[in-house]
Amino acid sequence: MVKLLYFAGLREALGIPGESLALPAPDCDVAALRAHLAARGGAWAEQFAAARNLRAAVNQDMAAAAAPVRDGDEVAFFPPVTGG
């Protein structure tokens, strides 16, 4: 199981702050996890579409799409933040 956290507009669009989820495959990375979440359809497909700019952190470290995700990890997803 991994702990997923959703932040900012992503949290609002999905209606939940996070969840626990079994990994979709033993050799999983951030991109595969995003694809798995997008396959849920509806708001999930819209928010996790490959073309959408989302940032990810694995265990509180910024992570690229190819970063591995293992059982017990915490994965946070959030849109890029702008401000002043």
C-alpha cells in the first residue's frame, strides 16, 4: 500500500485529501501510478491526464515521472504553484 496525498486544486477537484492504495504493479513508477489513477475516469481522468502539468513528491522529495514507487511510500500530487 502507498499513501497518496492530493493538494490545492487537485484536492478540490477530486473531493478528497488523500487515500491509501495498493500499487497497480510490483515495478511501479510515478507515471504508472498517474496512469492508474487516470483510468478511474471522470474527474480522475481529467486531473491525471498525461498532458496535465502535475508535480509529484515521493517521501517528501520531488520526483520525476520515472521515479520508483514502492510499498510503504507516501506520494503527493499537486499542481504547480504560482504566487507573489
